[in-house]
Amino acid sequence: MIRAHADRENLLRRNDVTLLSGEASFVDPHTLMISGNGGWRQVTAEHILIAVGTHPAHPPEIRADGEVILNTDDVVKLKQLPRTLAVVGAGVIGIEYTSIFAALGVAVTLVERRERPLEFLDREIVDELFHQMRARNVTFRFGEAVESIEVAEGPPRKAVLHLESGKRLVTDMVLYSAGRIAATDSLNLLNAGITADERGRMTVDDRFRTAAPNIYAAGDVIGYPSLAATSSEQGRLAACQAFGVEAGPMAAHFPVGIYAIPEISMVGKTEMLKMPGVFTMVPKS
């Protein structure tokens, strides 16, 4: 991880990109205040691109402790695998982590308030995915919402999930995967004339310009599809627009990848829109 970070920094420097480390916030549409290392500095720019990414979302009454109650950023820090795990939220990330832990031999229970997750995919593909996940000892509890989560001190410590239906689940750990919030809180967007929605996301036009015409945004901070491949293309097109380079519009159809086990990939419109698409499920041993 450290090596990869250093490699990226070296690549940027080799391409004459100046790196300024710190936390940035807007003073006005052309000025940023950057604080860090015990000091601060102001920088100005004709054009600014916002691509700050996201952080895990969770209600205020549920606080991750990194040991028993986890968010999606905590997973890579685990020192050992649990025997049992509850995953709350069957979005793309929740599905991916559920299948990964199940493949490692963890008994996983997936809790989701919707009756049908991944509704943007064709039904038969979702059905086949869930069939294969059940074969790996995944239990699905669809149509169930979590009312509260507490930690039983033990030993060993356990996660206790109270569902709105009155049911109770006890597991070694719980992974709360209820989406992500754009990391824009500290940017002082209003100073630049920009507003964000309740999840920190900004609205952009077809050239990726925000309400401030010199400020662009790309990636997770503008919402769907929030995929690495499309985010990088959005950033490239935004930079081209800023500097007057003709690059054309964003492609109408872009590939979507879900890194579950088995993996799912698709391109084109789905049956939900009554239009043909191209879908491939890639089996994984």
C-alpha cells in the first residue's frame, strides 16, 4: 500500500504535477486554503476539479469501533477473520464483501430492507448470484431493517442486531454497509457558490461543471455510477473541458463491474428499461 502510494506520487511528479498535502477548503471560487503540518497556505487557480471521494455512511446511533462493529473502511484492517458475520446493506459493496467473506469460510448473514437488491440488474442474473452465494453458506434476510446494534461484552464480545420485526441476530462482527457520503463537508462549498445534497454530492452539467463555471467535479462526489473506470474518464473529460481540448461527450453506455464471487459485468440498458443489453457472468472457482 505504501509502495503504491509512493509510485503514484512519483508518477505525478514526473509529469510536472505539483503536490500540496493538507486539507483544502474554498475561500472563493478561485482560492483554496490548504492547512496541514501545523500551518496553512492559500493557492489560486483558474480552474479547479473536485474529486475528493467518499467515506462510509452510517446513522449517528451506530458507531463503528473497528473491532466488532465495522464500516467498509475497517475491513482491510482486520487482524483475524470472524466465524460469523452480519452484513447490513445489500448494495454493490455489501454484496461484494458478503461474497468475499463467504468464500473465506465465514458464515455470513446479509440483512437488507429491500425485497430485491441490485434492482438495476436483470432478475435472472441476480437470482443466479444469490443461488451461488447460498451455496457458500450465506443467509439472506431481505425485507428486514435494523433497528439498533449493540455490543455484548462477553467474553468474547459479540454484535447484537435488533431488527424492526422483533428478531435478534448475534454474530462475532457486523459490517455496516449502507452506502457512502461524499467527503465534501470540510470544503466550504458555499464560499464557492456550490451546494451539495444530503449525501454531500454535487450536481454537474454534461461538461462536469458545477454551479461555479470554473469548478468541475468528477467521481463519487457526483453520484451514479461511482465506478473507478467511469470516474477516471469523467476526470479526463473535465480536464479537457477546462483547458479547451475537444474530447467529446461521456459515452452513453459504460461497463459496470460488480466484484462479487462470481463476478458480474454488463454494458448497455437492462430489462428494467425494456431495452436489450449485453451481460456476462464470469464464474470464479
